[in-house]
Amino acid sequence: MSQPHLPLFGILASLDAAERNAAALTLIKALAVLQNAHQCDLDPSTEVINEEKLDQLCHPDVVYALKRLIRGLPSDREAARQGFSLALTELLIGLNFLTVQIVLELLFRFTEIKNFMKGKEERNHMFGRIFGYMSIIQSGMLTRPSTTEEDIKLIVNDLVEYSQEKSYLSECCHQVLVTMLPQILNHPKSIKYIADAIFAEGVNTPDQLSVAMVLKENLDQVNKQLPKDEQIIWTKTLGKSWKNPVILHPSNLKFLGLLLKESSTEEGTQASSSWRQNLHPVWDRILAHYFSATTPTPQIAPFNDFWNVVIDSTLFDSSSSHERKFWGFQIFEKVLPVLGEDQIPLVFTTNFMRCFVNNLSSEDRFLNKAAKHTMAAMHAKADTNEAVRLTLITQLLDKNPNFDRLSRSKTVETMLGGLDVSHIQHYLQYLTKAFLQQDGPDSNNSERGKRIDISRQWTIDQMFSLFRNPKVPREESWIKSILEFYLVHAFFDIKKVDAKSKYAEAHTLPSPALSEATREHCRTRFYGMMAELSTMAPLAPKKDSDESETVNYSRKLNGTMLDGTFWCSFALHMVVDLEKSKIFESLISLSDDAAKAKKTALTLVGKIQEKSKKASKELKAQYKAFELLFVQMILQLYVEPEDSTNILGELHDCYDKVFASSSRKTNGKKAASTEEDEEEEIQPVEVIIDILLSFLIKPSALLRHVSEQVFVIFCDKMTKTGLELMLSTLQTKDNKDDMFGEEEDGEDEDAEADAHSQSDEDEEDEDEDEEDSDEEEDSEDMEVDEEEDDNALDESEEELLDDDQMMAFDEKLNEIFKQKKLAKAQQKDAKQTLIHFKNKVLDLLELYIKKQSSNELVLDLIVPLLSLVLIPSASNKPVHDKISALLRNKLAKIKDYPRDCDDEHVFEILAQVHELAKKSPDAKFSGLCGDLSLLLVKVLIGGQDEKTAVSDEAALKTKQDRVVALYSASLKEFMTRKNSNLSAKMFLEFIDRFPHLAWHLSGTLLEYTNPKAAVKSFRQAMAFTMLSALVKRLANKNTPEFEQLFMDTLPLIRNSLVETFEGAFVEPTTEENSSAKGLNVARLREILKFAILSARMVKRSEDRNVTKIWDTDKLGPLLQKISEDARFSSGALRSLIQQMLLLIGSDIKLPTGSTKKQEKQEKRKRDLEAQANGGSKKKTHRSKKRKVLGATATEA
């Protein structure tokens, strides 16, 4: 073999299929070139080819390659068998003069199994021989005229023997036979021999079935070539277990299922313990009978029967093993892609769905990954067609209505998101049909009735889930149909069927009739859907729509349709229409007052809608708000008639006042005469606020959304009284709240007190004692219980209770305990309701801050809300956290702040904030006060911070002085009180935000940089830190006036630094100067940073005498003394001191290196001196030790 081609044999074993194929192609092309160039005098057609003649007929390299490829078949190295068999097949195709006999001789020689071989070697040789047979068959050598029946028998005998000896070789051996059969049709006796060898006991395994099905396809052609007495009898070939010659006949399905399950008996015992992961190839042949393009075989069972018997009842049976169920999932994935829309329901059978859902429900399930893979196949199928998607959804829901919940997936939800509008309508029709047609056997039975209610409630929930699914494309048509469905079945009964009615619900009567529980569920979902619709943005119109005109507020107000109509108005119009219809009968009967209120409100709604069309842009929003309120209250009449009637009356009065006042504004004379009366009267917006707060008390998402919508419209009309009304609700205590009806209970108790004064006084005294001490109450209860137990024991001697009396006594005790437990639960629910109510009110306040940030009333929120945060309460912690977040993230960060405000009022708020800051329980609250103080200063000063340093404007100077005075007073408390609750962050943020204004605090800060003025060294250090921040901030501003102001202040700064450094070495004698003793490295570093910053500011001007300004002769030695002090031993501090010395022009040079290193050097020097004096280091230590021991003994 030529040297360049030898490496190709190694590449043939590569695991990469592409590399193997390329190597095989290159090798075969090279060998073809060599063989074509080879010349030989022998005629292969007349000679019997043996190994000697093979060398003459073929090029030496070709012979070498042939033997090398056959010899490599038994190798188990990587993919050697696949690569060598591929190359061998191609080589045999090219050498068309070779006979099967010579190839078999070479194959037998190189794959001979000898007695001394181990199991692994024997197995490799078996596989090598099978791969050799496959190469012979795939090359088409069996079809050559030189092939004899003896050659075929040799191959068949080996394959049958291997399949019987080794079970793991059975499938591949039979597959070789399946491939062989179509090529030896001209050898009928060989086929007869195969049938007799394999089917001696009939067809009982999938391997035999695979061969039998190929044999059946060619049986007629084979029998024609055989004598009658030697023909293959098909019934005998199948065996006695088959009841019909047609393999897929209905009578054979049960046995076929057991055979494909690889079970030997009907009880399900497995034929062998071996199991393969992949499906047997026979499944492809079986399924081809149902899904191939050819004409189906007559008499075969329908596919649904085949699926139910062979797969669902066999592989997915509850007694089947996990391995068989895994096969079932694979078959489902193989069948699903070829099923039509009408065939999909056939494979969603009971056992399959049970197994599918069970394995999806938990990742711990054995077949969880297999079930997920099947689910992915369903999604892939759903993506092919919308109709198929809908079919899959309905099938999943038919078998398991709560499929997503049971399987813990979002399969149905995801599939619904892919439906288009037309198929959404079909899905709603499917749900409606499931809702209406619930009739069946024993439909009047109570248990059956409960199941029907559950099924119908599931249908109602599915419609609601469809509406809430964000992936589903929304369109008004199908949303209206769901709303109509809920409305009709919630509030109306259908008298008779009318197929011509515009309401689809009138086309079919529910069977059986709807229960009250179902109607109540419809009402709940109806109001829930109204809540969702009230916040839903208007849907975009269709692209092909010609309508371009839209109502102005259809894009500003949520909850409106394309034409600008509110969804709630659409629902109300439907209610009115249904009440007029003779087909429907209302189930809700209103009282006379409620009916009158409804009639009046409906009339007013019509007028509002008419006026809204003609109103100006300013009034149109208010008309829309009142329309929304009236319509929602009319709809609420059907569930809360009493409260809704009262609110409708208040709304009517409020409506009259709002639009009466707007009309009076046009009449100046009348407005002037009634001005004083209007001030005394309650403003309409305050009535609206009161109504909205009453909405928020109720646990209704619909009313909450309505309140927010209306509040946004009227928030620009807000008055201080209305704001106080909202804030007062937040100040409600947890134990007493008249909003939940406890005030009436108190009145009842007062009435009883008038009738029983003496007894009630005693009870009140006892109640006060109980409130003062719970422990005394517990002890008294224990004493009373003991006395009662003693009395009971005494009385038991005289009279014993019988069984009936004891039972009655136990029932009373149970009732008492139940009432106590219920009372506790109600109290807990009341507290939780109150917290939710306060959170809703805070949401309204957040909307007010967002929409009316420039309104000066926003500032009136600061002090009440801060006061609420200041009061600690464990039960109100969520509310307090929300108030803090509202103040910090919303109110303190408003950009469009109020500009035209009463300065005196703002100063009053600022002073109150500073007072609250002095009571801060923690730094977090103090920081919050600082943020709000900055907002108030911004309102007062605006964007004129740069002017505050040098401005002579009287008004601005007055504001500046008052702001500085407030901050100066707070700063004084921070610096002089040991237990001050203020934090430095409050002043640092003020300096950062208003540096020019804060410069007026520099004198106060310099005062407290003196160690005698500050109460603690930490406060002194913070004064330097604040000054540093102030100087740095103003230096970055590059204000020319600032440099002069700074230079004027510099002597004070220098003196303060000198006093601070001198105080570090003075022992404190009084508490006043004790702060100097508290100086440490960290605080000195902060002081030095400020000193360096100041020195750099001075050095900006080269014409100044630095040494004179800083008094270097005095300050320099002080700094050197600090660097040498052991208390302040720090490399970083020494570096800062050296920088300061350079900046002030001092000639002092500090020693380099750390103090510790210097100490080590000095110690080493002393040791060397001691050694030079004649003593060793160890002796010195010993002498010291002896002296210490001697001194200790003397003291003892």
C-alpha cells in the first residue's frame, strides 16, 4: 500500500461521521484509479476466483485494502466498524467481478472464533462478521449471478445462530435478514430456508414480526417460483397465536400488543430481561400501514382501535413498567406529526393522559424528561396550524380540565397565546358548549349536581384566564362575548329559546338549570372582569378599518372601547336591554328606593353623555368621571343595593354642586354675592373624596380602580380639607375604627350602661384593671376557675349530671370556644382590612404627588406623613414602610416642585421637619427629614443658590437668613448634645445641594472645630468633614467671590487647626475639653484632609505668602510632634502630615519608613551595643528574667 494512503485507515475509525465519510471517499477513489490502471490476462467470468487469483485480478494495493478492511471489522476502537464497513461496501461495489464465496472465505478467516478467545474478543468477532454480512448485502453482491444458495445459507445459518445465542444480537441479525430478503427473490429456496429456520414456532417476537412483514410483502412472488408442495404456508408461518392471517386484523390486536410489549403471556411477564432505549424498527413498518401514501391493506383494524389496544391499554397501562411507558411516549411523538386535525383526538386517550400528567407534575418522576420532550413535540405540532393548536388545547382540557395546575406547567396558557382571533372565538364556543351541555344520567342527583357545578365553574374560570392571558391577542369582539356570557348567566334567567336573538345565550338553554352557586361565580367573575377592563388601555384599531375618528379621551382614560365608550357603560346598556327583553327575566329584585335611585341615575347618565359631547375640553374629563361613577354604582346596585343607593344620592348632590359652581363662575355678580356661603359649604371635591374613600374600604378591585381613575381627574380640584380627610384615615388606630362598625357597638354598650348602671360600673372598673395588667387578669381567672372547680366537686356529691346533660354541656362549651375563635379571627381580619385600606389611600396620595407635584398642597403632606412614620407600631409596619418609601422616592424627588407658595407657610413646615428630625429614632428617619428639608429649601430658594452668597436682594436675603438660622440651630444641637438624634448626613446633603447657601454655616462649623466647643471628638471631626465638603464643593463651582470669602475665613481655620493639634497633647481637666483626648488616627486623618484642601486653595494664588498665612513656624513643629507621637503611629497619617508640611512651606522632613520599622532598627542597634559590651543577647534576657524573679520573691 502506498504511504500517502495508509493514514486513511486510521481516520476511518474517527467518531466524527464527516471525517469517516471523507476518508472512505478518498480511499475508494485512490483504489479505483489503481485498479483501472492494473492489467490482468485472466477472465474473471470464466475462472473460479480464489485467493491466489485474487492477487492477479486486483492491484496489490487493492488486495491489501480489501484484507485490511475485513480484518478491521472486529475492532472495537472508536467507530472502526462503521468506518471500515462503509469503505468495504464501496470497495465491493467497485470490484464487480468478485464473488460472495471469496469474500466469505476472507471474512471467515479474519473473524474466526477460536476456543481460547475471551468473551470480549468473541463478541467483537461476532459483530465483525455481522458487519461483514451487511457490507456484502448493501453492496448488492447477492444479486450477482455468481451467488449460490450455499453462500446464502452460510450467511443465514450464522445470523440465526448468533441471534439465538446472544439476545443482544437478535435485533441486528434479523435486520440483516430484512435487508437481505428483497435481494434474494430469485432464490426462492433460500427464502423457504429462511422461513423454516426463523418461524419454526411461529411469529412470537418483534424481530420475527419484522422479518415476517417483509416476507408477506413478497410472499406471492416467492410462492410462484416454488412447487406447490414446497410453498410457504402463511398461516403456519404466523403460528397458532394469530387468529387471522392479516397481522393488523382487529382479532390480532391484543396478541400484537403483548408481542410488541415483549411479553410472553397475557399476564404481562416479559419475554426477556433485556430492554432497548430506542423503538424497535418494526414500529415503522406497522405505522406505515396507516400513514403511508399507498392504499391501506383491507381488513386491518382502524387506527383508533389499534391505538387503544396496542398502545394505550398495553404500553400505558397502569401495570406497565417505566420502560414500556417510555416506548409509548416515543410512539406518540412519532405519530403526532403525521396526524391530521381530525385524527389528533384519537391519541389523547385515558391512560396516556394519566401517565403524561403524572410524569409532568414533578421532576422527581422517572419519566419527567420524557414527558417534557413529548410536550415539546405538542408545541411543535401546534405551531404548524392554528386549527391543530385549538384541537390540542381542547383535547388537553377535555381529559384534564386543570391540566396546567396538575402538570405544573403553562402548556395550555402558552398554546392559547398563539391562537388568532377567529380560533379564539372557536375556543369560546367550545367552552360555552361545555358549560351548557352538562346533562347526563342521574343529573338530579346531589353528587352529580356538585360535579356539574365544579365543571361549570371551571369553564367560567377558563374564560377569565383567557381574558387575563397577556399572550392572547385582544379584540373587542371576543371580549364582549365573554362579558355578555357572564352578565346573562349572573343576573338573568332565560325564559325560552330564541335562535334569532342577538344574544348567543338565548340560542340554547343550559341543561340542567344553573345553580345559585354557579350564578354567584358568574357574578364574581363579571365584577372581576370589569375591574380588569377598567384599567385596560384602549385597544388599537384594526389596520384595515376606515374609521379614523376617535373620542378625545379614549386614549387618556383607561377602561374605554375604541369609540370612547366606557366598558362599564357598555355593560350597563346591555343590562338595560336585557331587562326590556321578553326572553330574559331578571333574577335580582330591587327595593323601591333602589329602583328609584337606579332610574334617576340612568336618566342622569344619559344627560351626562349628551353634555360630554358638547362640553369643552376642560369639562369633558369631569363629565366622564361622573359617568364612570354613576355607571359603576348602578352596576353595584345588584350586589350591594343599600350602600349603592346612598352613594348614588350623594353623587347626585355632588354632581349638582360641581356643575352648578361651574355655571356660577360665568355669572360674576351671583358669584360675588354667594362667595361667603360657598366658603362655609362643603366643596364638591371633598364629597367625591369621601365617596372614593368609601369605595376603598370595600375589598373590591373594581372600585379601587374606579377610585384611582376618578381621583386623577379631580385631583387638580383638591382642597386642603380634602387632603386632611385622606390623611385622617391614615391616623386611624388599630383597635378602634368606626369604619368597621365598632362605633355602633359602643353605642349599644352605652345604652346598656343606662339601664344597668351599677353592674356596668363594676364591669368598667374590671375592664380598666384588665387593661392595666393582663397578668392580674390571668391570675384572677385561674382563681375563679379553681373556685368553680371546688364548687363543682362539692355539688357533684349531691347531684350528678346524666349523659344527656353532659352532652348538652359539652355542646355549649364547644360553642363558646368557637365564638371566641371566630372573634379573634374577625379582629385579625379587621386589622388586615385596615392595613389594606391605608395602603390604598397611600396609592391615591402617590397619584396626587405624581399628577399635582407643582401644587403647594403637596407640601402639606410632609409633616403629617412624617409624624406617622415617627410613631412606632409593629402591626402598622407595612404602612410605615410604604409611607417612608412614598416620602423618600416620590415626594422628596419631585422635579416640577411648587413655585408660587406662601413663604411663611413653607418656613413653618421646614421648622416642623427639623423638630421631627431632632426626635429621630434612627439615622434612616433623620436622612428622610434631610431629604424633605432639601425639597422645602428648593421651594424657597429655587435655582438661585449661586446668588445666596453675594446677593443684596432683600427678599432673597431674608429667606437665606431664615434657612441658615434653622440649619444653624439644628447644627448647634448636633454638635453640643451628646445624645442628639440628628445625623451628619442631613447637613452633608444640604452642603452638597446648596453649597453657596451652606457657606453661611461656615462660621458655625468653624466654631465647633474648636476642641473646647464640640461635645465629642467625633463631632469635632465631623465639623472638619463638613467644612471640607463645603470647600471642595465651592471650589468645583469656580465662583470668583468664594475665593475672597475663603481667604477672609482662613485665619479662623488656621487658629482652629492649631488649637486642635495643641489640644491633642493636653490632658483634659474638665468635660469641656475632654474631646481632645478622644482624637484618634481616623479622626486626625479627616482633620488633616481638610487642612490639606485648605492649603491647596491658598496655593492657587502664587502672590500670597504661604508661611505667613499659615504661621508655619508654629504649625510645622506641631505637625512634626503629632507624627512622632506613639498614639498616632500610622503611615497614612505621616504621609498626610508630610503633604501638609510641604504645602505650608515648612522645611521639616519626616523620617521615611514606618514607625514599626524604626523601632525594630533601634532595638537591633541596642542589641548590637549590648553584645559589644561583652554580654550576649541570651544572657541579657536571662539576667532580666532573674531580676524579675528576684523582685517577685521579695514582694512575696
